[in-house]
Amino acid sequence: MPNYPQAKKSLGQHFLTDTNILGRIVDAGNVSPQDTVFEIGSGRGALTQTLLTTGARVIAIEKDENLATLLREELKEYGTDEQLTIIEGDVLEMQSVLEGELLQQKKETGNRTYKVVANIPYYITGKILRFLFSLDTLPVSIVLLIQNEVARRITVEEGRKESILSLSIKAYGTPSYKGRIKAGAFSPAPKVDSAILAIEDISRDYFDVFSEKQFFDVIKKAFSQKRKALLNTLFYDNKERGAGVLSVLELSPTVRPEELTLKMWKKLIIEMNHEGK
């Protein structure tokens, strides 16, 4: 590979240099020759190369113009034009582009399924996940390198303290923690360790009886003051009604939002809708 430009702090670039970890990431995504993979932030192409060796079709998205130009030249030997597509730009502004790629794929193969595998800038982790879950066609799985602490929060076991982030992801799929990655595996090294996060079985099945919008409106309101009881946040304007809803669900009037599991949030919203009729 050539001498690439130095990492840009403004883009949150931390390039993975440990080749052993590249294989672990691809394995976490169970990538096969039958897959189409969206890679967000291909950087210097190390993960891109590893993905290509599986035989999968790779659509690599890179915001850095200089890196995108170099990658087009340097990755020629690793994949055919049919196997590798490099798109320059900000993934958060590419909904129509990605949907177009999937539409073309359906014309060629008869399906629109795809996976996401990426080493993303830490500071836009939440934005990228929200973007992916907003697409008309959801990925079947997502594998990301993110901050270790954030990965731990997302994969918190049922019965432990939940957060808006963990609930938001569990509503769409099953997250799992695939291992810690030391900061020294990157260049430049970030200030914190990373982790491999996998999200599988992705769908919108959770939203079969209420909308995604209602779900997020409710949990955002409830977590606006997460240390306060639901009765004082979610039902502050009608505590009598709130007490009735909580009673039906056999929840304490002092229950806090972080204490509710994803299943209980569903029951709560259903009961709220019933009470509102």
C-alpha cells in the first residue's frame, strides 16, 4: 500500500493496523461469497481487503476524497469491478444512493439483502445507527468497531440498567459483544479501547402494534430525567392515569425508566394506547 495521508482528526480517523483483528471483525459478520457488504469509512482499505477475500460484494463508502481516490487504484488487485464499488461521500447523506445500489442488486440477483461491516468514527456512532435503522431496506446484520464502554452499554443484560441507546438498538435486533480491542491496534491510537459489536436478526417486527415514532417519543420523554420515576416524567401531566397504567402492569409507582426491559416498554405503550381510547 502507498504512503497514505495522515489521519484527519476532524473525521475521527483511527486506522486499524492489527491484521489479526480484521479477521475477527469479518468472522463476527459471518461474511460469505453470497453477501453484499456496505463498509462505512473504508479508510486505507485494510478491512476492505479482508472483506474482498471472502468473495463478498463490497460497497465501500469513504468521505475523505484523497483516500477514496487512492483506494480506487490500490484495491484493483483485490476485487473485480463487479465485486468492489467505492463511493465517495458522507454516508449520512446517502440514503438514495444506497437504496439505488440495492435496487440494482435486486435486478441482478433477485434480492436486496445486505450486511454492514465497518470501523466507524466514534463520535457519530449514534447517528450512523439511527441512519441504518431508518433505511427502507434494513441490513440483515451490522458489525461495528465502537468505543468499548458504548458497546458494553448497548449489550447490557436484561434486568440491568437500560438506556435510550440500548433500548433503541434492541428494538431492531439482537446486539452482542464480540470482544475488546486495545487502543494500540489503531494508528493513531484512540484515547479509549474499542470493541466489536454485532447486531443480528434485524427487523421492524417490534413495531407491529405501534409506530417507531411513538416508541421513540415515549422513551425520550421517560429518559429526559432518567433518575425520576415514570410517574413524574412520562405521566407528569396526568398522574392518575399513569398510576392506573402502572398498576395494570404490576409496576411500582416509583419505577424508573432504566428499570424497564424492552418487553415491558412494549406492554407499557400498548396499555397507554388502550387507556387513551
